[in-house]
Amino acid sequence: MKRILSNATLPPPKRLHTLAGAAAPLFQLTFENALSEELILLIFSHLSWVDLCNAQRVSQNWHRIAKDQSLWKSLFITTFGRSRLRGAKGFTGRTDGRDMRPMPGRAQPSTEAKDWRSMFRISFRWKTGRCTTEHIEGILKPHKRPTPKPPHVLLAGSTTIIASSEDSSNPEIHCLQSSGSPKQILRCGSPRHPHSCHITAIALDQSPPTITGTLRLAVFLSTGEFLVFSVHPSNPSSTIRLFSYIPARQVAIVRQSVYHHPLLVSLSEAFVIALYDLSSESVRHTQSLSSYSTFPPSSMILSTQTPGSRSMVYKLVLTYSVPIFPLHYSLGVTELLISCSASHVSNSTSSSTPFSFESPSEMSVISTRTTRALDVPQGWIDQEKLQAMKDQWGRKVLHIQDTRSDGKWVVLAPGEGRTSAPSVTDAESLSPYTLSGNSGGSLQLYRLFLPPVTSVASPPPKLAFTRYLYHTVGTVTSMSIADGRCVTLGKTMVCIWDLESGTSAEVALPESMCNGEPEQGTVAFDDRRIITARGGTVLVHRFD
């Protein structure tokens, strides 16, 4: 008896495994899968940054591969010769997590990977002068007439510190945050002079910051006293005044200061260097040094040597003007080594400095060395030394507007000659020595050599002329230098100099800042921005 077939569908028939019926699957070869990603990455490693940017527009896959961090790391190190952004100062890091300078060895390394592509873009904008400009309103009041006292500007990571130098019954310091934190205002009134005083100098602590991120700030007033604040950038309620020092007698006005806790160094307009010890709960004036052959303008750089088991040695590099008879000026540099002996040394990382002092320490200068741009060599002089002296003589100027140093490079900015200076005589005009006079259109760049003193036969310090830095902004009104980069402020624009290569870029200023009579200004910068302040205008030039 036959069974009735089911209505269900039959299974698919099996394929015939014969040589005639077998067909190899076809591979669709396209532009996307023709090359492996490893091979494309290898090809991209031989491209320049211009070709690498153009390759991103070819396809979505190439756009993703061209953003590989290993490619931009190699390009960044090859193009700019270092593994970090330039312009950082000291140990002060950013509070938003961005790395500015390698951290001390005792600190925890940052786990956040660097964005090499962004670092390349920032460095290239510095090289070409491309930036965005923003105004900061409500900080400085406009002046009715030009004033010789420029405002004070400091940069500490993402914190911007701005203060006016005008007389006030209660001078204020504004601490601004770029991350949207509330603005802080530090009151710096003097109880001895409640009617009028002004801020003459501000110094930021250069020692490694605390775990909480607080900053120490030393503020000098025209009354001779100074204040020390502990500033918390993100928590204004934690900002307090630590010290208030009033000198026992009347002293000259302090024009510059540097601070590396517990050492505070001030330089007055009478060219007196004062050393202060802030290791205990009170301020101790330990030593004063005077000079009668040095003149402003001047600048100071304070750093630390390798600490010993019982002491720490600070190195203070002072640049200044040296008179040349009868009317001219040249450049001089003095190195001062300051010893700080303590009775107890602590390795606690919670302190703002690796040394904590249980008893007052003694801070004093243990050695000094001086070198000058115009110096007569000792002994017999041959033709080579004579020609070098002629070249040095030709670089003297009638007036020095500003001089700055970062410890390696020294820049001299000539100013306009005095109107009361006599004219050049016929004998001087026929002299074979070139008189630079008041050539404010060129900066003088010097290389500073300070070899360590290991024995009596150690080489002396040397200040060697490197090159002229030519610009078109006229006389420089302010200058700042750090990490082999120099930024100058002129009447109409800002010049950015790479001191190692000698290249420059220019950033134009708005017309509102260029109109009127020339006025003293202030310029400061870090690795991502430039702050310019003149009159009542404060500008932020961002390169990121």
C-alpha cells in the first residue's frame, strides 16, 4: 500500500561536487580593501604633514588612518625637535590636565596620552603667527594720559593673574580661570597708607605645587611692604593671606622679584638685592647686596641646583645694563649662588617644596660670577681679539629699552635715544668703530654660557653674541622670554621669535590698541597663549 506524500516543501538539493560544476568565489577588489591598514600606515609614515592632511580627504578609511598618533608624534619630533610644547615656565602645571613640562621624578606620571596631532597644530600656529584674539573686559581701567607704569600679568597654568600698577586705596589682583571657574580678587591694601599705594612687583612661586593645586603669590607695594597669598584656583574660599611683611625702615621701591619657596628675592630701583626666608611662620630678611655699576632695565631668573642631603643651592641669574663712557650702554650678566642650610630635610611629597625646615635656615650668597658683552681680554691682544673688540664696541646702544633672559639666551632690546644726548662729533663719525645709536628695529641675541664651577681651572662665564633679530614694529615696549622663545610687544603688533633658529612671526594688534601715543605695556605667554596688556586693554591671543 502506497503512502500519501506530504505537502511540506522538500529540502534544498545538494550541490554537485564535480570538477565541471565547481566555481571559485569572486573577491571584490576595491580601492578600500586593495591595501591593508598596516601597509597604508607604513606609506603614510613617509609623507609630510601637508600630504598627510590631503590624504584625509580621499576616503573615510584614509581619514581615520591619517589621524594615527604615531604618525603625528614622528612628525612633531622631526619638525620641532622636542617632545613637548614650548613656552612652559617652572614646575607650575595646568589644572585642566594638559601637560606642559615633564613632571618631577617623585611625582606620578600622567596616564593621559598626548594628542600629538593637536600639539603639532599648536606649534605650527606659533611658527606662523595664526591665532584667535579675545578681549578681557572689566579688569584694567583706561588711562586719560599715557603712564610709564605698565600693568602686571602672570600666567600659572590655566590661571591668568592681572593687576594694575596705578595708585589706589585698595589695590586689587584679578585671578581668572579659563575653565569657567569664578574670578578671584585679592585685596592688597596697606594699613600704614590707607589712602594711596600701588603694586610694584608680583612674583609667582616656582616650586613644585602641592597636591591641592594651591599657588603662592608674593605682592610688593610702593610702601615697601609685601604680602604673600596662598591662592586656590578652583576654590576661592580657600585663598588666604599667609604673610604680611613691613620693613623696619624706609626702603627703595621694589621693581622685580622672583620666588622659589622658601626663598624670596627682590630687586629695588636702587639696585639692591634682598633675600627673604619664608620657611617659618614669619618672614626673615637674611641678606642685602648693593651695586653701583649696574643699571636698569634688568631681569632675574631663579632656579635650583641639585639638592644635597643637608642644603639646597639656588642659582640667581641677573641681567642688567652696563654703562660705557660717555653715553652708551651694553649688557652684563651676573650669576649668584645662594645656599640654604637646614637642620632637617623631609622627603614628603605633600609639601610645596622637597625641604621642610623645622628651625630657621640661613640663606646667603656663597659665590658670584659676572660676564659682560663688552669686555677687554686680559694679556696681549692679537688681531682676532682686536676684531672681536671692535665688533663688541659697535653693538653698544644709546638706550636699552628692555633685556630678558631664560638662563640660556639673553635678548637686548634697544630703545629710542635720549633727546638731550649730544650729536655725534666729526671725530666719531670718522672713527672705524660703528655706532649703533638708537636702532630700535633690531634686537641683539646673546648665548649665555655658565659652566659649573668644579675646580679653580673651570672656564669663566661667557656672553657670546649670536645674531641680530630684525623686526618692523619699531621700538619694543615690552618683552618676555622662556624656553628658547621670545615674544615682543610693539606699537602695532606682537613679534614671536624662535631664538634657536632665528625665525619669527607677527601677530597684528587691533586698531583700538594702536591708536594714540606710545604707552608702556606688558606681554606674557605660555605654551598655548599670549597675554598683552596696555592702557585699559587686555588681549588673549590663543594658539590652540
